[in-house]
Amino acid sequence: MRSSAFEKLRGLGFDETAAGVLADHFVAAEQSGRTGHGLARIDWLATLPGLDPAASPERLVAEPGYERWDGRGALGYLTLDAVVRAQVVEPPERARLVVASASFPTGVLGFWVRRLAEAGLVGVLTATSPPRLSSPDGGPPVAGTNPIAVGVPSRDGPPVVADVSPATATYGDVLAGLASAEDVVPFGGEQAYKAFALAVGLEALVGALAGPEHGAVLLVARPEHDSVAWLRERAPDVRLPGDGPSV
């Protein structure tokens, strides 16, 4: 599966490193059941206007508690890969806010915070996407299906990785034929205004820090306590988010 994905990505013009990053992401999504972010995305990439396989992100600001990155035309997957690798190599003394502008698409956000958690770091990540969610009261699309992911490491077990979108279905589900465009609405039924509020809040947060183009905001920190161990003691037989197939 990975070799086929890798060769297709090389055929789109990505070098070996970039093709490997993308292939790993798509295969992990496929194996975890998130097929909307899996192999179907390769054919979709070929349709993106202005796709530049040679583009690479740049870190513009590097301060102890703050970093700013620009995608510089690179896919958001590759920007977040560079961001995560940088945090693992030079973790913050306590915490750091990382803003990535012009970074889209970013894929399964849980994939990125899991990598941070496996390196012993807490991560909270959100990213924006094209507006597809309308208010439950009607009107034009206001916000993307903006997910938020949290990764928290544990000293003696797998991390907690929670990754949730405020939408009933994502656009990736539409691309994979798992949903229709009409299914891309805030989840919650009569309580959908809560999911809509979350989507708008995340849209405003990322926009305020990253700018008008789609981007991502990451908070990365060193844990001071093993909260995951407490959760597992509280409910030893309960499957926690992040248990099971890695993505």
C-alpha cells in the first residue's frame, strides 16, 4: 500500500522525502479507518490548482515561546511535518505557540499531535479549511470543518490522542464517496449551534494569528504530570481516544 502511494506521489513530482511524508500520512489514515484522509487524497492532490511539489515551508520567527512558519506554497502536510520535527528536535523549555500561515491541507491532525506525544510533548492543534459549515439557522457557509486535536503523553502507556471535527461529515468523506456535500453540517442535531460555535471560534482563532489564508495553530508544551495514567486508573477497562490503530 505504501509503495504504491509513494510511487504515485513521486509521479506527481514530489521528491523522495516529501513523497515519503505524504505516503506515511495517507496510509496511516487509511489503516485507521479515516479513508476520507487516506489514499483518495492522492488523486485529489493532482487536481489542486497551482500544486508545487518542489515548494518547502520556511520558519520565519524562532523564539523560545513562539514560532511562525509560512507554507511558501508547500502542502500543509509538509508544513506540519517540518513544524513537528522542529519541536521534537528543540522542544520548548515549558511551552511554545507555533503559527503556520498559508498551510493547507493539513490532513488528520491527530497524526501530528501523536508524533509529539510519542516524543513526550503535549500538543493542541487546530487548522482551518475552505468554508463549508453554515449556521443551523441557515445562510452561507461561514467556517471550515476545522478540527481540533489534543495529544497527551504517558510515561507507562500509549498517549491520549483526541481528534474531533465539529462537522457531521468532512469534505474528505465526500471525496472518498462516504458522504454527500449535504452531510457537511455542524454535528449535534438540535444542539448543532454548539458545534457551529466551535467551528467559528477556531476559524477566528487561526485567522487572527495566521492570516486570511488557511493555516494552523499549535500549542506544544512539556507535561508536568501524567494525567493519562490517572484516566486509566479511573477507568481501566475503557478504551480511551488514541488507543488502537495509530494515525
